Amino acid sequence: MNGNKNMASGTFLTGVLVGGLAGAAVALFLAPQSGQETRQQIRQKGVELRGQAEDTLNEAYARVEAVATDMRRRAEDFQAQGQVILEEGQRQLAQALQETKKAAAAAASQES
């Protein structure tokens, strides 16, 4: 559930970024100013949007890194649990084998 929330916020941020870009482009092209002023504004907006894109990318990278760390920790937990289960199974098998040998020996001594 937390992953869906993070994905939704990432999608929302992407939508805001794209919407901001589209709005800025429309405003720049419809504004009554010289071509040089328009180009300067486009450059400034490009720099701003690049910074916003880098921030969004860094946030996404941090989220992915956090999820990967959590997944590694969970995998280690599952591995440890599996090891405990395996050792318990081996112990029970050895005990059953020993009991079977005792029963076989007792049966053989009763036949003699």
C-alpha cells in the first residue's frame, strides 16, 4: 500500500512538471514581447525546469534505493527463517532415523 502511495505521488509530481512546462510554453509564446526577451525567458524556464527535473529524479532514486534496501533486509530475514526451518527439519529427521534404528534393533532382538 505504501508503494502505491509513493508511485501516486511520483505520478502527481510528473503531472505537475509536465503541466507547468506546457503552461509556461503557452504563456511565453502568447506574451506580447520581443523575440529576444522570449528566448531569454525560455532559457530561464529551461534552467528552472531542469533543476526541478533533477530534484524529482533524485527523489525517485532515493525512493528506489529505500525500497531496494528494504527488499534486501526482507530477503535476509526470509533466508534466516528458512535456515531455522531447515535445521529443525534435519533435527527431526535425525531423531526419526535414530528411533527407527532402535525399533529395528528391538524387533531383531525379539525375533532371535
